[in-house]
Amino acid sequence: MLKTVAVGVTALFMVGTNLAYAQDRELEQATAADVETLTAARINIVKSALQLTPDQEKLWPALEEAMRARANDREARIERIKKEAAELRGHNLSDVLRDRNPADFLNRRADALTQKATDLKKLAAAWQPLYQTLSPDQKQKLAHVEMVVLRDLKRAHEHRRVQSEEEEEE
């Protein structure tokens, strides 16, 4: 069992590292197929690490659907941001800021946060029945996968922050 977790965590690290690298190359190069492949890999890693029992397998489809819906909504938000950024390219920053409507901006931000919250609520609701059936060993494996994911996300975020600061200095 420990080997399965180790393989899963290693695969998750490799997938996460590739995602961070892709994000650093400005997700513009990532296709919908790339995002779907990454989502499927993440889902398979979690499922493989948990080694679900037949009874637990029955609860998995709702969770997988919630994970995919959250990923799809995230991709849609990223696409909207990329589209807006593309429309602003070539414009003078002071003109963009002068012409920006703060109320529209805040409404768009609130809509995005509402969508994120809705997706998280659906994901939590899908996790709850399955989580209640997990053995202590499965819970430990899940916690380990979560720690690796969070560490990788923190590194990717820090890398993007440093890169952004370097670009601002140039």
C-alpha cells in the first residue's frame, strides 16, 4: 500500500510541477485537452492513493463529477481573464486604469468568487459521504497527498510571485 501512495505522490508531484511550469509560460499554451489530461491525472492519483473498497467506489462518481466541474469552471475563468488581457494588450496602462469601471470590476470579481464558493460547496458535499467511510489508513494517505499538493502549490505560487516582481523591476 505504501508503494501505491509513493507512486501516486510522485506522479502528483510530476503533474503539479508540469502545471506550475505551464502556468509560468502563461497558460496561453495550455489547451483544453491539456487541462482535461491534468484534471484526469489529479483525479486518478487521489483515487489510486485511496484504494477504494467496492462500497466506496459507489460514492466516487459524485466526487469525480464535482472535481471535474470545479476544474472546468476554473478553466472558464482563466479563459475569460486571458481574453480580457488580450483585449487590453497594446493599450496604455494609464488609459486602461482611467477608463476602468470599478463597479464592473468588483461585480466580476464577486461573480468569480461566488462561482468558486459554489464549486467548493459542491465538492465538500460530494466528499462528505465518501470521507465518512474512509479507514484511518485511507485518511492518512489522503492527508499525505494533500500535503504534497499544498507544498507544490505553495512553491508554484512563490515562483510566480518572484517572477512577477522581477518583471516589474525590468
